[in-house]
Amino acid sequence: MKMTYVTTALSNRFEHRYKFDAHIYNVVDKMFEDVTIFLDSGCFNTMIPVPLAKLCGQSLGFKMSYSIGGRVIEAEAFSIHELRIGNFLLKRIIAFAGEYPGEYEDDIILGANVMNNWEMLINKRTHTFQFREDPPENLPNKTHIYQNYFNKAGNYICAQIAE
């Protein structure tokens, strides 16, 4: 199965070059809503604002302390139903919901737990971000592993999701 790259614009309306527009599925209103994604490879777990997580996902029933922006916050684990970037749909993403501070307070911070499942090309000249799922041969015995994260006990969890 040949997987093609999805291309999305970076920085067309943002100062930061690794921000772009996406859409998240609101399970309450049963529609996609516009959101801002910030790529942060230094953030292991994906982060999402609490109000958005409650509209777009399901609590996984545990909380943990999380360091973000030089501060420690309490974050609750959620399984986010769907996130669409261009025509690429990510399902059941583990994200930690918190009241995080600073200039990114309304953004979804896409962490390494999701980015590690992609081949990515960032072109600073054209301000575009291209990505595709890692081909299955790059991820032996793993398919759609969008749910890797650290649990409350500090153990690394890789939940494999088959379509």
C-alpha cells in the first residue's frame, strides 16, 4: 500500500512557523471544529485544553503531574475521538488535558507520541509541512499506534489500535 504525503501550510496566519490549522471532532455537537496545532517534538505527550478535551474525547480515568512551559500542572488523560489535518484523519489519540499557561493556552500541542508515527518534511522556504503515516515496514508488528504515552505509574504504554 503506497502512502502519499499530506501537505498543509505552516505560518500563514501565525507567527510561529510550526503552527497550523486542523479540525477536531466535537462528539457533543457531532461536527468538526477548527483548532490550532502546535508541533512540539520536545513534548512527549500531546496536550489539549481541558474544555476542548471534554467536548472531543473520553476521560481515561487518571491524572498525573505534567511539566509544561516551566510549570507543573495536573493533567488528565483523554482519548480524543478524531483529529483531521488536511485530508488525513487521526483516530483515538491519547492527549493530556490541562490548564496550561502561556501563549499556547488555546492550542493543541502535538507531542512526540503522535509525531513519532509519521514521516515528516518541513520546508522553511515554502512554509509547508508534509507528513504521512510511517509505512508498516517501519513499524514492525504495530499499526496505528497513536496511543503511546506514559501512564500514572510512569510506565510507557503502547496501545495498538487496529482499524
